[in-house]
Amino acid sequence: MRAKEDFASYYEKKEDWTEKIEALEQTAQQTARMDDWRLSYHLMPPVGWLNDPNGLCRFKGEYHVFYQYSPFVVEGGSKYWGHYKSRDLIHWENCPVMLYPEQAWDLHGVYSGSALVEDDVMYLYYTGNVKQPGEHDFIHSGREHNTALAVSKDGVTVDKEVLLLNNSAYPSDLTCHVRDPKVFAYDGKYYMVLGARTNTDIGQVLVWESDDKYNWKYINRLCTEKPFGFMWECPDLFELDGQWILVVSPQGIERQTYHYQNVYTCGYFPLYGDFRNKDVKLGEFRELDYGFDFYAPQTFEDGARRILIGWMGMPDAEYSNPTVARGWQHCLTFPRELVWNKEKEQLEQRPIEEREALYRNEVLYRVAGEMFVPCPTASEIVIDNHSDAFCMEYDKTFCLEWEDGCLRLLYMPESYGRTVRNLKVDHLESLQILFDSTSVEIFVNGGEAVVSARYYPNGQRALQISGVCDVRLTEFKDPCQCIDGKTLF
């Protein structure tokens, strides 16, 4: 089945889409039981394609994760907003699709956006994509890039949708690539940041201000002194422990041996000065993740902590995902708590403590030389390193090695195009590694750096570890179960 463009009407088929998506998901639920590559405690699409996390929030005591969803086309088609919710960030309920490409301003996709929760109402801001007929490059012409709002009182159904901004509202020096609104309340007003690409192919972030969440005024733009990529996607602006931080996913950065190794990168700038003023400065850009599969993250505030979830995927990557043959593609990272290290002026990322509810069967190994360690499909491994060189090979699929100040994630042949990623690490003190069926997230030295990637095992799941280290291996329970009679994925 192809995407929504094949349906006869854009305006009268929401019920049909709902029925078709529910039927696809029910069928996928049956086949998932036989698919050992589906993940245990990471969110993935019930069927089809997943990319950017959207609308992350806590609403009426439940966590909500929306995501770019193409249920009909596993390689990615017209985008909807898929939806999960949870009471504990561990057990997730699959909810009906929240946003459909059904309005005049989003006919060809409900693109990425964010959530604002206020007075028991959920406000979902998103980009509505429309491609006009004719010969266009859809960069400088032929694309409507509309900013819209969907309002929900129950967090599951939409009460109303409103168009907020269209092409004519944006500054005249920009291309048709303006998207991905992130909205937040601050200092008695509301602010929105939008990723943008100028007519001279320079990536920037636009800042907008509102008194009422509906009427927006353009007030500023955030950019580097020298061009840094041609487009900044998925901006996220927030304050953490007194420091303002701008997260962006720049496109068009030249690759280096230790930095920007993917086709597109993702990271953050510390901000110095008021983001509303023209003299605000962006500090040094730092990457958030050095692995093959990480892009378009979003954060949200949860009480005193800020949590990040990213897409474990990469647009336009040279490597492939063999799960396509199984009817689905991609997943999201496990939620991470962000910490601002004032001394080093950098973000640190740590897997949220709720994961401890999954712990069982902890085993401690002391390695002095070489040792084989069985590795359960879903598990956490904490390694305290005591040697000048370290190596860990997993299932003849990939190798993680550290020597001479370089931590290297090296894939074996037949790894679907993934090769090697390098990270400068002068002193390797510890590794915290989250394994799932086909994903690995490696937190280096307490989360000073992270390396995330997908992998596809070849056989027996076991680790071959070389060095001098202590290894604490904890198996995870399977959180996939039914709660209150509702099926969780």
C-alpha cells in the first residue's frame, strides 16, 4: 500500500486512514512475536517508518512521545504523528495516530514539532508540508512550509487545528526550508525557535515571540559568525542549571576524522547573552553523539530534570537497515537525563534511573587478560577500566576498542555499510553500555560522550573482552506486556 497521496480525497479520508493504520498495526503485532530484531525497551514503529521524536512532554501525569510516522511505506512516505504514552518511561502504550496530513496547510506531511502543556491543555506545534505542482527544486520554490497548531484537552484526540504562519510570514532572505517549531514559556511570554536555511545556504535559527500562543512576532535569529552548514534542523532552546543551550542538527558540515563523521551531525551551542537580543553569542559547537545512528533529538522538562530522546537513525545515510525486509525501520534512543558540567562547560548524558526497574540477574566479572562474557539480548554493562588498552568484541558484529587516546567503534564486514566511528578519549575510566536486540548506546566516562548505533547480530550474543577491568552485567526484564488490558509495544 502506498502513502496517502494515493487516496482520492485529502479531506474525507481520516476515518479510512485510521482503519487502515489500525489494521496494519494489528497484523504487525502478530508478526512481531516472531521477529527477534524488534527491540525490547526502545520505542520503534508498530509498522513502517519512524524518524524524529516530536511533542515530548508530561501531561496529566503521563509521558507522551510523538514521532514522525509513515505506516504505509517502510522506506518513508507521507508523515503522520505516531504516539506513545507512559506512566513511567518504561512501559509504553501505543495510542492512535494523533496528527494526519488532512488540512490544506499540511497535505504532504505533518512534519516535526513540539508540545507546550499549560492549564491541562496540550498544544502541539508542527510544520505543515505542501509541495506545489510543477517544476520545482522544493528548496527555493514549490514548497509551503507552514507553522501550525493542534490543541488537545485529553492528549489523545485533537480538538482544533490552526494555521499560524505561512511562507509570507518568514524573513525574505530564506528558502522554503523553515521548519520544526520548538515552543516554550519564559519570562511571562511564549517563544518559538524554527530551523532555517537562507538563500545563500547558511543554517540559522529564527526566534519568535507571542503573548497568547497564537499570534507570533519574529524578533531575532541565532547564527554563527562564520557559516556552519546549509540548514539547521530540529532546534531546541532551553536553560539548564543557569546555562542557555541551543541544540540543532546542522546539515552540510565537512566530515573530519574525529568529528562530523555522519552525513549530517547533531549537537549544541552554549548561548552567552539573552537569546532575544541581537548581541547574543553562540559558544563552541559540541556533538551530542558520535555513533552511526543519532539525529534530530528533542528535550523536555520533567520536574527538576531535562530529558532527551533522539532518533536512532540518519537521513541520507550510506548504510542500510535490514529490518526494512521485516516491515519496519528505525527506533528512538532510551531516554537520557541531561546534566550541565559547569567546570567543563559541556553537556553530559545519562540513561534515566527508571531503567533500574528492569534490573535482574546482576553478575560481576573481573577481567585480567581475556574473557568471554555471555550478553543477554536486553542488558546493561558497566565497565571500570584499569588498563592502557581495552577491547570488546560483540558477536562478530562490531568491536569497541580504546588505545592511544582513541575510542573506536569498528564494524565487521557484512554490517550493512556501517564501518568505523572515532572518538578522542585521553583517559578511559568507564563505559556504560545499553544493549537491546538491535541497538547499542555507549556512555563514555559518566556520559561525557555517547556513541549510539544500530547493529544486526550474526549468531550467539557474547562479549570477548580484553584488558584489565571490572565488568558488571545486568540483564533487563522484558517490559513488553499488558497493563490495564492495553497492549504495549
